[in-house]
Amino acid sequence: MKKKTVKKSNPLGKFLRFLISVLMIGIMIYMYYQMTREIKTTFSLLSDVRESERELAQLEAEKESLELQKEKLTDENYVSSVARGKYLITKENEQIYVLPPLTEGND
């Protein structure tokens, strides 16, 4: 017959296992918290990048429009037509008649 050997449980060993388990769970919770913060920051930065790209596209379109307007303003004929049409500047002995705009009902 074989004798069964019974190990006596060491209270210090149980405490150490419990302490290590609690420490590991704490580390896992902390890492999960840090991971969620990083994901949140990443999505926030992606949103900022998309917004900046939209703003950049808008500014580039505005730049093109301003460059076109700059080119037009260097043309003397365009400047005189704008001055005469928009600001009602006249040449000598010229009269200007302002007419109401045409609407679809006045055909």
C-alpha cells in the first residue's frame, strides 16, 4: 500500500498567490484603461485630420478664385467694366439708366 502524502498549505504561499493575482488584475485593468484612452485620442486626431483636409480644400479653392480675380484685375478693360457696372462710374457726357432686373414673370 502506498501512503498518501498530504502537503500542508503554507499560509504565506496562499497570500503570495493572492497578492500576485490581485496585482495582475490591477495591471490588466490599468492597461485596458490606457488602451481605451489611446483609442479615444486616435479617433479624435483622425477627426481633426479630416476637418483640416476639408479646410485645406476650401482654402485652395478660395486661393484659385482669388488668383483668377487677380488676373482679371490686371486687365484694364475688365476693371473699367466692373467700375462702370458695379460702381456706376461714367465717362464724360455719359448718362446711366438703372433698369429693374428681369424676372420670369415679365416676359
